[in-house]
Amino acid sequence: MSKRPTISLLIPCLNEKKTIARAVADAKKNAKKFFPKDWEIVVADNGSTDGSWEILKKIKEIRVINVPIKGYGAALHWGIMKSRGEFVVFADADLSYPFKNLKKFKNTIEEKPDLVLGSRLRGTISRGAMPILHRYLGTPVLTFLIRIAYRIPTSDCNSGMRMVKKSFYKLLNMKSAGMEWASELLLKTAIKHGKYMEVPIYFYKDKRGRPPHLARWADGWRHLKAILLLKPIFLVLTMLLFLVLAFISLPYSFGFTSFFLLFFFVVFLSLLALEYFSFAIEGKPNLISTFLNSVPLVPITIFLLFFTILIILFLPDEHLGTKILLSSIDAITFIWVFLIETIKTHLVNRLPDLK
Ligand SMILES: Nc1nc2c(ncn2[C@@H]2O[C@H](COP(=O)(O)OP(=O)(O)O)[C@@H](O)[C@H]2O)c(=O)[nH]1
Ligand SMILES: [Mg+2]
């Protein structure tokens, strides 16, 4: 096998027949210019059915990988794991991130970075390239949250052009297959104290003339969830916030107090479930999993249910609010115990797959 190249240029592709050939040509031109004889191009195709695959098969000097799982994160994960370069630079197939940006990434290599992010917001964004909502709301809000919570000096957390050191990437134990893979990569770099750098890049309007794959609200929510879940302290803070709000609203409105109390309870149970779930998946016990494994959850819940039903029965109807609050707490507890018990039977104590 030939010598390992310094750089792999990776392009994720799902149904991009209009632009894929030009994207690969742009990658090739700039790879030759900035890394003569020291590059490879990898395209991670996600089961394109529009003819992209047929186009790719005809192009020389590239490697096309068939990714069996759907999702932007899956495509990039597969691509990075199959890349041979010491560093992997990736960018969309829609011609929005020109590969002339490669020069900036190249200049960082001597500083031995683990992750270099191409910042559009510190670079040059051409007219109409980024929807107003993303440029002035979505990306800045998520970026701000990540900066304060993870202490990583990022200016554009959603950028789709980045360079990662392959040996570092392998340590990250990545999980997300969707767009939130991008947040996971950034956050885990912060958690693992990887060397993080940024370079300003050019960002153009994509040339494919159809809507992006990105589902704005669903993907935004998934990014936010990734940000919250990688640091459970956020859930603790949210919980405390609801408790404070419940306390503040107490003299004014029983309705609001109940509302905040219920949300406090929901976040609290979510936190416990999350820790239990991570124990079930990773197999490493934590404080909460040890506790939940040692208490008889089902009998305790049944006892609590009876107890509250009695209160609801015997409390006069003027206390309708209290009755509704208690019923809601019961219902939530019931769902939660059901969830935890299902994790126990289906994940923790499941039968092995015997062939
Ligand atoms: N969303 C999505 N993109 C994929 C997938 N597989 C490959 N891609 C590629 O990932 C890149 C990013 O997608 P794009 O629609 O441009 O997202 P946006 O730039 O965030 O609006 C494109 O090159 C897609 O072709 C997939 O399953 N889902
Ligand atoms: Mg794009």
C-alpha cells in the first residue's frame, strides 16, 4: 500500500447529481495545489438514487464509499473512519464551501491541531448563502450556549467545513448519525481537551437549486439536545430554575406553581432516566444507576399510587387544583417507572443474541 497521505478530502453525498462532479473537481484542483501528491479524495455516498453514484463511478482518482446508514453524521463518520489521511477535511457536496479554503486549513497543520473549524461568521459569507434565521438566530444562539457551557472559543458551531485529526477522532466514541453529529464533534473536542483552532472561510450560496436536506426545527432541536445531554449539569440547572419559578409564583397563582412544579419533576426524572440509560448503554455503573438498581421501584410506585388515589378520593372538590396536580405527578411517575423497567428488561438484563 502506498504511503499514507497527509490529507483526505471528504465529501458527504446524498442525491447531489447536479453539483457532485463539480464539487469533486474543485476538491481535486485544490488538493493538487496545496498538497501535491499527498492527498486523497473520499466521497461518502448515502445511498443516492438520483444518479450521483453513477456519476461518481466514472471519476478517476477518488474513492467512493457506500454508507449503509442514513444521516449526515453517519456519512461523515463512515467517511472519516475509511479515510487514510492523517487529517480529514470535509465539506458539503453542494458547492457551498469552496475548497480554496484548504489553504487556511493547511496553514494550521504545523500547530498540530485536533479539530480546525472553518468559521463562516468570521469569514466571508456571500449574499443569500445563509438564511437570516440561521445567521442571526439559530447559529449565534447555539454557538453562545456552547461557548459558555463547554468553554470552547467557537464562533460558528454549525459550520460544515472542518478538519479533524483522524487519530483524535477515533478517541471520541461518536454516537449521532444525524446533523447533530456536528455539535457532538465540537463538544467532545472540548470535553476531551483537544487542540481546537478556527480559520475564517468563504461560504457561498449552494448551487444545487433545491431545498437543503436540513430540517430547520427538527435539526435545531437535535443540536440543542446534544448540547444539553453531554453535560447533565444543564438539566440540574433547568430543574433548579423551575423550582425557583414555582416558588416565586406561589403567592400569585396556584396554576403557574403547579405548572413549574410539574416541569421540575419532569426534568428531575429525565435526569435520572438519562443517567440510567447511559449506564445501560455503556455498561459503567454510576451513582444513580446503582441507586435505581437497589430500590424496589415497582412496589414503591404502586404504594404511592394508592396513597395519592386515597388523597384524591377524600379531598373535597374545592381542592380540584391539588387533585389535578397529584394525578399529573402520578401519571408522570407511572410513565417514568415504565421507562426505567423497560430499559432494565430490554437493555440491562437482555438475553444475548445466540446464533
Ligand atoms: N442531511 C443529510 N445530508 C447528507 C446525508 N448524507 C449525505 N449528506 C450530505 O451532507 C451535506 C450536507 O447537507 P445539506 O443539505 O447541504 O445541509 P446544510 O448545508 O446544513 O443545509 C450534503 O453534501 C449532503 O449531500 C443525509 O443522510 N442527510
Ligand atoms: Mg450544505
